[in-house]
Amino acid sequence: TGYPTWNPLSNGTNAISDGNLTLGVDSSSGNSRVNCTMSVSSGKWYYECYVLGSGSNYNSFGVSVGPEITNQFPGRDTNSWSFEFGEAKGKHNNSYSSAYTAIGAGDTFMCAFDLDTKKLWFGRNGIWQVGDPGSGTNAFYDISDAEYSDYRPVGRPYGSGSLVRTNFGQKPFKFPP
């Protein structure tokens, strides 16, 4: 008990099912954000997303801080950092990072963040895109420039066929945190 889920009360237009752990695209729009039910301000955190449907290149998941925005995709604003699965790029403040390894159907997206050092890592199928959160090296993003201190996972499935199941710790993780 006490694990977070996706928050149906802090959701743009995403379809939420499976005990608020699976996200799909609502027929009205997939260009919105859903926020996690819990936020944290210190410590080390990890979650995984299993890509069940083919979807599009623009599925994006990551971390947000501050107000619970629902009308913009993750990474578009200054207070969120995300990884766009098919584009294989990080996004923050509407700017893209270099390209890394794409994430598609059958893959597991990994997100680790250390709020004591304000670092964030993204990975795929047990391999980190850059660096290693276990040793605290080469973070994908330094998230110390945020003006708020309440961080939470955020997500956005996008496109017909997008379906992503999230594990915030309710079940054993597929890969070691």
C-alpha cells in the first residue's frame, strides 16, 4: 500500500485504466499530460513503463516539479524533463537533447531521479541511456534549476495504439533500480 498511481484528477485527456497504472490515448487528444498522485522532495526514486502498444514516436515520460500542468506534454515547459520514446531524445523547456536509443513496443522505459543531488536518468531494457544512477555519474539531466521542490512522475501517451503500463513499485521491477 502507499504506492503512487496516475492521477485521474490531474489528467488532460489520457485514458487511464488498470488501477490507474495503464495509460492510453483518449479519442479527443493525446497531446496532454497526466501527473502522478504523489510528489517527493528528497531521496532516490525509480519507476518503469512497459510499452504495450505501438503508438507513435511522441510517447513521453519523465519528471515534473511545481504546478500540476495537464495541457502541455512533458518537457515542453521549464519545470519538466522527459524522454520521447520513438524520437529517442530528451526534452526540457521545449528543447531536445541529442538522440539516444529509441523505445518501442515490448520495451521497458526506466526513470531514476536522485533529489538529494538533483540528477535524472533515463534508460531502456536495463541499460541507461547515459551515465549510471547507482554511482551518480553522468546524469541525463541536472534538474537543480527548478524553482519548486515537489517532484512527481509525468507521462503522455500519444497516437493511435499507444498503451503504456507503469510500475511505481506495486510489483517487482523488471530491472534493478
